[in-house]
Amino acid sequence: MDFDDTAEEAEFRAGARAFLEQHARRREPGSGLVYRAGNESPEFRQRAKAWQAKKADAGYAGITWPKEWGGRGGTAIQQVIYDQEEGKYAVPRGLFDIGLGMCIPTLCTWGTQAHRDRYARKALRGEEVWCQLFSEPAAGSDLAGLRTRADRDGDNWVVNGQKIWTSGAHYCDFGVLVARSNFAAPKHKGLTYFFLDMKSPGIEIRPIKQISGQSHFNEVFFSDVRIPDSHRLGKPGEGWKVSLTTLMNERYTIGGRASVGIEDIFELARNIELDDGPALKNAAVRDKLADWFVSSQGLKYSHFRTMTALSRGETPGPESSIGKLVNGSKLQNLAAFALDLMEQGGVLTNPELVPLAGVFQQTLMTSPSSRIAGGSDEIMRNIIAERVLGLPADVRVDKDLPFSALPTGNVKERS
Amino acid sequence: MNFDFSDDLKELREQARKFLRERCSGAVVRRVLEGPEAYDKGLWSEIAAMGWTGAAIPEAYGGVGLGHLGLCVLAEELGSALAPVPFSSSVYLATEAILAGGSEAQKRAWLPKLASGAAIGTLALAEGAGKADPRRLRTAFRNGVLSGEKLPVPDGDVADLAIVVAQGERGPVLALVDLKATGISRGAVETIDPTRSHARIAFNDTPAETLGAAGEGEALLRRVQDRAAVLFAFEQVGGAQKSLQMARDYALERYAFGRPIGSFQAIKHKLADVYVATELARSNAYYGAWALACNAPELPLAAATARISASDAFFLAAKENIQVHGGMGYTWEFDCHLYYRRAKLLSLALGSTRLWKDRLITQLETANAPL
Ligand SMILES: Cc1cc2nc3c(=O)[nH]c(=O)nc-3n(C[C@H](O)[C@H](O)[C@H](O)COP(=O)(O)OP(=O)(O)OC[C@H]3O[C@@H](n4cnc5c(N)ncnc54)[C@H](O)[C@@H]3O)c2cc1C
């Protein structure tokens, strides 16, 4: 048992360090949460794209992607090493997570070499950004309940319907989309998977304002949008199978992210005064911080265990779901506790008036999303219970009925 | 990076698991729970004969030199089986204390006997309910003799050797006592977990020797506690995993409202949470194992992290195991309570999580620790 780099790993790490040292600035406490606070201004995107291009040209994007996809053909351990090193620097993060983590791997897995040549490289360099058009008003956790329809018309498909919560749709160039091509089949059997140009005629994108006040996600309406059949991935009716490739990558992308916020709360506790001195000397504060530290460490070393399995060529199991489950609540509780330490002043949001430039106030408002997006806490617990522990699936009333015969709810539409 | 046990050690784990399945069934644990014996002597001698008691002792002192990673693997299995033997006292505490602080003569005198299981050792710190602050102990060690009372001392009724934490002339000191010496009276006491015996030991001008350099008793105690914390964490992880397994199996077998109770989300999600806590504890224990095995400067931090994580996970798993079993879980007949008892016992064995959390944050304050 060791954490030592092998000679090759050490060489790779040295290369990554040299690259980062030359092109990036070291991170300061608090700066880690900036992207999660929804910083997606055009200026931010510009910087993110420039950084991504540099990274790709130096061979540090798509590290584990096969060469046929335009990747480095490297190992999972190299990816971890790079992430560890990059984590120490203030570089723009997150803009390409969905595209590179989910969409392109699906495209490369199910598409042709021509698809890979045309799209993967550009995505890797940040020239084209991708979004995921899965969720609908009536289909979130129950994704297979989606009702956007795709009808075949010669060499094209015609798409009508609505997607929702589409992150980044307003600035993305391409998207992956699942739609229903057969309403008479049971829900999982009537789906077909596509990718499409987000500038296609008939697409209307409306931003949705989030509780954080920002508009990171959107409603996307489709009116007779034509998608060439060559942009179909997998066979008609097999869209669910293709979607699973995307969703597995989603769990992995999100679950694998390093835990956040611990250093920030320590920084705060060192500097803010309670009755009896710095908060860090207070027994109740120490108790909480210890709990968060322990769970962060637990995730870090769980991640190392996963990576060890990966480096032996084993596939990481659904265990990797625990990262997202643990981090979501932790982030939220940690932010709320940080505000408590600031007492009434904790309500202030002006970055100049509160510690760490308001990162905890921002996190309070953004953290609920991490318990919902990419599989809610409840869905994650179901996955662990069913796939890891082997407990029975939930009782289902919808599995074998034709989709058109399923009961639907009656939730008030957003106005 | 290679953050896993070697194939050899995995093989050892399989052997240990198989051996304990055969030799340490629930019936064996219950014989100690309900009978007059302090521990299972047959099991103890078999374990010793396989070299487990000498796993971390160098061959020069009669051990098998398997190293601490091997010991971690064994600890997990012993915890899972609730082995009713004085392993933790003798191996994680007494042996570690002598390895860490013993003079050459002390090592020669005791390690071979501890390795062979011929002698049982323990560490005596607590003096009744309340925090055992090494600087405020009533037990005193002066002019080579020890006086005072220790309660509870794990395996104190059967031990041959005790490392007693006492007040010395220059601060806390670890005193090594041969329990056959004069001026000792001891007797078993009742505890929440009768599968692991505990005693009250009174010392009255009992001859003893200092362990380690004068004035460094407190540092040595911490070192021993850190090392033991990792080993205890593996026992706790073993117990947590077994509790989860029991709950999961029962949830599949037991039907209510026409379905297995394991199909109700309240049960599924509860067990998912237990799984998460156990996995985090396991990962933290692995890190502790690494730090222990290579004597890393990170050991104090890794040990505290492993201990807190494992104590919390085992208690959560054990109490929810009872909950999942319903009324059955509250019976003497079912084994759920054995894990519940052991979980609480182990979480106090080296000090509560409250103390270890304080220790952890102190580490983070002082060390330039990576967060
Ligand atoms: C910030 C953000 C970004 C997102 N980005 C995208 C994106 O880019 N593309 C995209 O396609 N989607 C995106 N989503 C959508 C996201 O995937 C869904 O919100 C999520 O899957 C939950 O679906 P829902 O919102 O319909 O909630 P519902 O499925 O209606 O869930 C409501 C509540 O019911 C619970 N629930 C549902 N089913 C069960 C069950 N079987 N057992 C127990 N409880 C259950 C849920 O846990 C939740 O608490 C995003 C969401 C957020 C918040």
C-alpha cells in the first residue's frame, strides 16, 4: 500500500506541474467555489475556452480518452494526478464538464469515426460547448417518462416538445437529446437518442431564473426541429440504452469531483471571533469541523480506492455514487453553519462586507442544486440500496404498459 | 498509487475469515457472553499458534514479522466475528506500547511471550467515569512502586502484564507492571459488553518499571493510542460491515404488507446511509493503515480520522441493524445486540469521539496539515 508515484507517474506529474506553473496562478482560499456560484459570464466563458485550448494542446484534456477520440490514451491515474495538480491553481472550471464528461463520450461510444473526427477534437479544445437535453417537465428522476416526440420523415427526424433544466443551453453549440419515437411501446422501449446543432431552426431557449438569482439553466422548446438521421446514436427505440452511457458518465463525473469547502470553513473559523476567542477554539465548532473533515477525507480516500481499481483495469461500480450524496448535504450544512458563525452579519451578500468574499452566502443558495442535479439524493440512495446492497427495486406500476396508457400527475405548470 | 492491500494480504484475509467462520461462530461468542469464562481460551491459543498475536512483532523477538498491514487485515476479521479474546488489549495496546517505548531488556522479557500468546497484556488508563486526563490521574508511580486504582481495565482480570498510566515524579508516566507482583488486588467488573472482560485493579506499593524515557510518558501514550486507534478502526469497520450485512439479509427475508421490508424506501435509504458511513470509515481506516505501516508523520491525523469515522459508522450500523430487525432485534436470542454492545464498547475503548475530534482539530491547527 502506497501513494507513491511510479517513475512514469512521477514524470507525468512533473510535466503537469511545469505546465500549470507556466500557465496558471496558484489558488487562494475561497476561490474554489467561484464556478459553483454560477459564474458563467461571457468573460468567464472566454477565459475558460482559452484555458481549455491550452490544456488540450498540451495533452492534458481528454487524458483517458482513446487516441481514436483525439484523446491522450492515458490512464485513469494520470487523470487523477492531473486533477490533483490542477486543483492547486486558480483556473476556470466546470464549463465543459457536461460536454466532455457525458455528451462526447456517448457520441464517441455510439457514433462513427467520422463523428469522432468532426466533434471530439473541437469539444476538447473548448471551441464547441455541448449540453444535455434530457430532463422534461414531466420527466426528471423518472427520465424514461419523457414525452418530447421524434417522428421519422425520410432522412430526417422531426422533433416537437419541451426540455427543461438544460444547463448552458443558451451558450451551447450542440446538444444530446432523447426523445420518444414510439408512444405505443412501454416507456423504456420507445426512445431514440440524437445529437443536434443548437442553432437549428425551431429551437427556442428561455432562461430560467434560479433561487440563486442566476440563470444557469433553461427551458428549451422544439417546434418541428429537423435532425438528420445521421445524427442518431444507437437504433431507433434503443435510446434508453444509449442514455445509460451518458448517465453512468454523469455519476462518474460528478461523483469523482474532489470535495470542497473544508479549507474555506477552517479559514473562517480561524479568523472570526466568538465570545471566547477565535471560533476554531470553540468546542462546538471543533466538533462540526471534525465531522466535515472526516467525511471529506473519507471521500478522498474512497476516490483513491476507486482509482486503484481503475488502474488495474476494473470498472468502478455504483460505489462512486457516494461522493455526490455526501458532498451535497455537506456543502449545504457547511454554508449554513458558516453563516451562523457570522451571526446577523451573515445575512450580508456584498463580497466586500463578509469574509471570504461571500463564498458561503453564495454556497447557501447554490448548494440545494447539488442534491437534485444529476440524480437526487433519494435516487442516489435507491441506486446504492439496489445495485450495491441488492435490495429489491421499488414497486413499479408503469413498466410494461404502453406509454400512452400511463397515468400522469397534475403539477401546476411554471407560468 | 496503490491504495489497496496486496494479494498476499487478501489471501490472509480469506484464510482468517474462513478460520473464524468455523471457530468463532455466534455460539462461541455466546459461551463467553453467558458463561463464567473471561475469554475463549481455545480460540486464543489457536489464534496465537497461527502467529496472529505476533503479527507485528519482529522475528528477533519471537514474532512472525508480518507487519502492521497484516495486523489490520486480521483486526477487521476479528471485529467482524466479535472474537471473544483479549486480542486488542494484548496486541494493539500492550505490544504496541512495548514496541514503541520498551528498552531492549523489556522487549526481550515480554515480546516473545506476547507473540506466542503465553502472556496477555493490557493498558490501564481509566479511573472510573469521566475523562482520563493523563495529567490528573490519581494513580501514582514513585520510587519504583505504583499505587492507585484503575477501572475499568480491559482484560485486566486475565492479563499477565499491564502498562499503567500513572502520575510520575515528572509528569505522566507509563509503568510496566508484572501482574504477578505483590500489592495487587483485582476482580472482574460488569460492563455493557460481557463478551470482552474488564476488571478493577488496585495497586498498593506494587513494584513496576518505567516504560520509555523519563518525562515522555504523555507523548508515548499518545503514540500508542494513535497506533491502536488504527487497529481498533479495522475491528470497528469489520463490525459495521457485518451489521450492515445482517440487516440487509434480514430485510430480504422478512415480509410485511405483502413485500420484503427491504423494498420499502425507509429501509433502503437507511441501509444506503449505513453503507456510505461504512465505506467512508473503511477508506479512512486504509489511510490509517498506510500511515501506521510506514510510520508516517501523518499518523496522528490519520489515526484520529480513522477512529472518529469508524466509531461513528459502527454505532450507526449496529443500532440500525436492531431497528431493521424490529422486535426480533431486541431479543437476547438474536445477535444484533452483540454488535450494538461491541460498537459502544469499542468507541470508548480509546476515548470517545468527542476527545478524538478535539485531538484532530488540534492537529490541523498546529501541523501545516493538508486540508
Ligand atoms: C442545477 C441543475 C442543473 C441541471 N442541469 C440539467 C441538464 O443540463 N440537463 C438535463 O437534462 N437535466 C438537468 N437537470 C435536471 C435534473 O437532472 C433533474 O432536476 C433531476 O433529475 C430531478 O428531476 P426533477 O427535477 O424532475 O424532480 P422529480 O423527479 O420530480 O423529483 C422531485 C422529488 O421527488 C423525489 N423522487 C423522485 N422519484 C423518486 C423515487 N423513485 N424515490 C424517492 N424519491 C423520488 C426526488 O428525489 C425529489 O426529491 C438539472 C437540474 C439542476 C437542479
